[in-house]
Amino acid sequence: MRRHLLAAGALLALLYVAGPAPAVHAADAWTAGPAAGGTRPAEGGRPYFYLQGAPGTVFEDKLSILNPDRTPRTVTLRAEDAEGAWIALASRTVRVPARTRADVPFTVTVPATAQPGDHPGTLVASAADGREQRTEVRLRVSGPTLAALSVEDVRIEDGLIRYALVNRGNTTLTPRVAVRADGTLGGELLRREPREMKELPPGRRAELAEIWTDTPALDRARARLTVTAGPGVREEATATATFVEWGPALGLGGGAAALLAAGGLGIVRHRKRAAQESLGSQGSLESLESLEEESG
């Protein structure tokens, strides 16, 4: 990967490569992704852009748009990144001739004051047919890195164990979450082995949930989440709730019911059906509907 400023003419030019005309099938559609070459190549091409360097570096690369159709295609491009204006595209709109590939140059300018760590971005290509292609730009600025994660707002409600993961460091993390719930009367009530969640960029918060379909009729339960994200990153958090279905509770006697309901922990009533209908029946829910930057 070259690390210098693009010549002025290069930024204004689009590279069209006709090459052999690809076979066109009904399932074919235009695509956008990293151009051939670059760092971290994979079989069949790079899955994303990977850039690494010191503050003040200017990277250059190309986004390749392939149109296998028999008619021209106009694609609109935009850049999204956590820092605002680090990514500059040579063109915002590209008209790709039939059965042709267009390589669109772009630069990523790292300010001299940039903080070390991961600074993710995305190149987004869209067309009038409603199709959108998103290509990750994984940028790491050289310098000291810190991997830190917190587990927050753990609670049991409506047949769900809800919680939030917050990336407090400056490197992208891939959390693995294990869940266990124990009851005062029933021993172990729930156990789920560690499962890998989606990547969590620095400064981001992910609201997640575990569906608990077989909560007890009468018990005081404590849920424990254990989260790891590579060497040295391990966090735990717990939440407690009391489950009481008054029919079974009265059948056991007022003393047992009173014991479970005491302590000011609140009663979790069984409203699971509506929650499960809206969230599905899977064992876990990676609810990235609320993936956002932490403020403060």
C-alpha cells in the first residue's frame, strides 16, 4: 500500500476496465468492493480495506464497481467514518458502462493529531434499483492500544435478559458472551456456552438480549453474564429477579411466597409471549438496532 498523496490528476480520474465480458445470469447484480491488490488479500479478493500507519499518513486505494449487466449503471458513492471527513472519494457518482468495471480512487487522510487505535469507516455504494453495497474501511493508527469493555444495565424482564456492551478502549473487539442463571429453589435454571457476537468498534454501545423461554414459576433467580474479548479482557455482571405465579405460590403456602417476594427485588410477571413474538424464538438476540457511540 502506498502511503503518499495522490497526484491531482489521479483523484479526478476513474479507471474503466472492460476485460472479458462476464457471463450474465438472472441472479447477477452489480457489486462494489476493494479493487485487486492492496493489503490482506483473501481468496477471491479482499473482503474489506485494511490500512495501518502513523498519524499524518495519507493512504490511497480504489473501490471497484462491477456491472455485469447489458446496460449502463449509475452508482452513487458516499463515505461514512467515525471521525467525519478522513475519507475523500474521487467521485460521488459513477456511470459504469455495460459489462465493465470502474475503479474509483479514494484517499484516507489521518490527521497528525489522531489518537492511536482503530478508526473504522465504510464506503457505501447505492443505485436506483435499491441495491446498496457497504465495504468496510478498517484503519488502525499506530501507537499504544487499550482493550477495555464494560457490561452494563443488566436486567431480567419480559422473558428476556437484557444488557449492554460498551467498548471503552481504542481497539475493535469481538465479544464472546456466556450466560448462566441460578435459582434459590431450583439450582441451575439456564446455561449458555460462550457465543461470539458482532464486532464492537471503539466508543460504541450495543444493546443486546438473551431470550429466556422457560423461566421458573416460583423462584428468585440470579443471572450472570461473563464476557470475554481476547487476552486480558474479561468482565462479569449480574441481575436478580423474583418470579411468582400466584397460583403455585399459594399452593406452596404463604410463607414460601412471602420469602420469595421479600427483598425489594420486584416481581417479574410472565409477559414473555408478546416479547418472543416480536423478537423471535432464537436463543440469543444480537440487537444492533441500538449500536451507537457513547457520549462522555
